[in-house]
Amino acid sequence: MSDIVTQQVPVSDAENEATMRALFAEMSRLEEQMERDRAEIERIRTENEAIKASTEAKLIRLEEHLSTLTRAN
């Protein structure tokens, strides 16, 4: 196995500050996107629960209707 020697390039304070600002900006952007994604997930969960409740209610009505038709025949 060969040892790889890396040479550190000096970075100015201004470059470090610019990098930090860019990283903080990206972090803020990602946090905002994460909040939007969480809100969308919650909206979808709520919509899903409403659909499930509606579907279950329709199924119950269909079962009741089928039972009524079966007794009628």
C-alpha cells in the first residue's frame, strides 16, 4: 500500500468566510425544503385518512345494501 501525501493549500479568511456563508445558505435552503416536505407529507396523510374513512363508509353501505338484497330474495 502506498502512502499518499497531500499538500494543504492555504485558504484565506475571506475564502473560508465565503465558504461558510455558502454552506449556511445551503443549510437554510435545505431546512426550508424539509419543512415544505413535512407539510406536504402531513397533507397527504390527512387526505389519505379522509379517503380511507370515505371508502370504509361506502363499503359498510354496500354490505348493508347487499344484506338487504339477500334477505329480499
